[in-house]
Amino acid sequence: MSASPIVNNEEMERIIEQLPKINYFWNNYQLYQWEGFWSTLIILKAAMVFKATFKTKPNDVLLASSIKTGTTWLKSICIAIMQAGNKEEEEDLLVKDNPHFYVTTIETMDYYSKTLTDDLYTMPSPRLFHTHLPYRVLPDSIKNSDNCKIIYITRNPKDTLISVWHFFNNRKRLEDLTPLEVVVENFCKGVHLYGPFFEHVLEYWEESKKNPQKILFLKYEDLKIDPKKEVAKIALFLGKPFGNEEDLEIVLNKCSLERLKNLEVNKSGSLLSSMSIHNSAYFRKGIVGDWKNYMKPEMEEQIDKITKLKLQGSGLEL
Ligand code: PAP
């Protein structure tokens, strides 16, 4: 079933009242299931408005990802590529603020405060913005227009889940931590913020196969293995190919985890102060295979089984 455009609050509230709900990370978050995906109330409302009202402009670029699959890295790379070779632009934007500040995640904008939505509409082109929303709820204006390119990044589900687990358990007392067993079990049942995870990945994957000129599909692990190749691919896709190897290396160095993690703005700054999320929470280990340090063999088995089942026949390996 596809969502019909929703523009008025009353109708939105009526729809929300009837949605299935579930607790996520103990009772800290209540998730609502709309159009088959799970999200918080704030995200859900913003998603509805976004879907119903958003209009693309020429040269828009939408970055898309499930949570903890490389969003911050992709945002920084795109910011640095947009700035690359621009001699007049002396300041490095990444030193001044966190990548999430420059490339807004649309559905985390507070719909009722309007400010960020206004920012998006008045932002000069080429507009660069981001979403965690699944492909199915993107506005038709994005799906159907040649104006808007999409770059999607995904990651091995086990590392993704460990990253999610750390992020949501961050700042909690030991006795309040959600056990990994619970998180794994929910994940395998499809209960995951913006999830189910595999449907999220597969929808973008299938669309990218149909229209590779419009959707570039990336994997976090490929970026780790051959960052030069992947970053060159992103630059080309953005219509900003590197003139020389040196510019490419500058972008890579600017966006390295070590560098970003140690910038003052990311050590001490805070992006979503209302949710007390510190910039430092977006930079942890950034390694492939960290799941081995946390998952018991039965958890590994559980996730591998569902991964195999969901991805079979798709041509995608994670
Ligand atoms: P988000 O979905 O909340 O925006 P996202 O940036 O996708 O988060 O994921 C954070 C992960 O990317 C962290 O992984 P970890 O928990 O396994 O360590 C973080 O360390 C990693 N990360 C952030 N920036 C970079 C970077 N510049 N290079 C490599 N990995 C990075």
C-alpha cells in the first residue's frame, strides 16, 4: 500500500493513532510502524510531511543510509568533494562544524519548529541533504525526477548492529544497558530504527541496479578496503571528478576517522542538544569486524541466517 499525501495535522494524528507500536532499547524509545518501517514519532511526522510536500530542484543530491552504516563518513566525503580544488574557499568546513550540521538528515528536522525545513527550501543549489528513510517513502518528486541523484551507503549487518548498540547504550548506567541478545533478536525480527534493515538495503539496491545513473550504491567495507577508488567514484557521480591524485588524497585525509574524531568541534560539540547527543558519539572505532569482539556464536549464526535468507538471489553480499 502506498501512502497518500498527508498535509494536515488532524489527518496525520488520526493515522498515527492506528499504527502498530513497539518499545525499542528497553522503554527509551517508542517506535511506530508506518508503511512497513519503524520510526519514532518525531521522525514519522517529518517523514509524512516530507513525502507529501517535498519538491526537488536541479542538481539536488540526496545521501541515504540505514543507521550506523557510514553516514557521517559519506557526509564528510561529499562536503570535502564539493569544496575540493576551490581555491577561494580557504576554510575547511569540517573543522568548523560536524558533518551532520552541513548535511541535514531531513526527518530529524523538527517539523513543528519549521526552522530546518525552511533552511532546506532556501538552501542554494546544489543542495546536499540526507535521509535514513527507506526508498518506499521517499517523495515521488525525488523518485521520479532526473533532478535528484541519490548516494546510498550500507554496511555489514553485524558491525552495523554493534555500532547501533553502542550508540543507543551510550551514556547509560551499566544496569540500564539493553543486552545485545535483545537487540539481535529484535533486529532479526525486523525491529530496527528505520528498518527492517534488509528491506531498506534491498530497495535501494534494486533501484540502483535499475538506474545506476541516478543511484550510486556503496558499501562501508569497500570504502575501507579501497578508499581512493570509492571516493573517486563518488566524485565522478557528483559531477566533480578529481583533476589530480593530490586533490583526492586531500579529501581522504580531511575525512579520516582519526582526524575528524580529534577535531575540537567533534570532541566537545553537540549537535542535537535537545537529545543530548554529542558530536563525539558519531566517531567510535570505525573498523570492519568489530562484531567479533561482542557477539556470541549463536548471535552470529542468527544474523548470518537471516542475511542469507534475505539477500539470496539479489546479487548483493554483505
Ligand atoms: P549515523 O547513522 O547515526 O549518522 P554513522 O555515521 O552511519 O551514524 O555510523 C557511525 C559509524 O561510522 C561508527 O562506527 P563504529 O561504531 O563501528 O565505530 C563510526 O566510528 C563510523 N565512522 C564515523 N566517521 C567515520 C570516518 N570518517 N571513517 C570511517 N568510519 C567512520
